[in-house]
Amino acid sequence: MDVNGVGWIAAIIVGGLAGWLAEQVMKSDMGLLMNIILGIVGAIVLNAILALLGISFGAGWIAYLITGFIGACLLIFIFRAFRGRGRV
């Protein structure tokens, strides 16, 4: 079974990297598990949104990294909007 053209183990690794990058850019302080979750969920959410708009970054781990990073940044932004400017 694939996630955007990447296997599940690769999705966890690339999702963790995407979440970590988002953590660095958004200046939030989260742990490894939350980075992985944000990267994977961010990629899934952003892929769904882009699919509705007819846009695709393609398949493979680079596309997954890009969508995971952007999606994780969006999730952190949305979480902060509802919670306030405190730490995530």
C-alpha cells in the first residue's frame, strides 16, 4: 500500500522530516512523534485540497516531502490561530 507513491515506512521517515522542517520554519517546539504526525497528516490534507483544485505536485518522496512540509506549516498556522500565539 502506498501513500502518494511512497511506501508506509518511507512515508513515516519523509513525514518526520517534513514535520521537522515545518517545526524549524514555524518556530514551534514539538517532539519527534508530533513532527511525524504533522508531516503525514499535512501531506494527506494538502493532497486532498490540491486534488479538489486539480493541482498535483506529482508522486514520489520529493513530492511527498513538499506537500508534507507545506501541509504541516498550514496545520501549525491553523492550530495557532485557534489556540493563540503560544507554543504549539
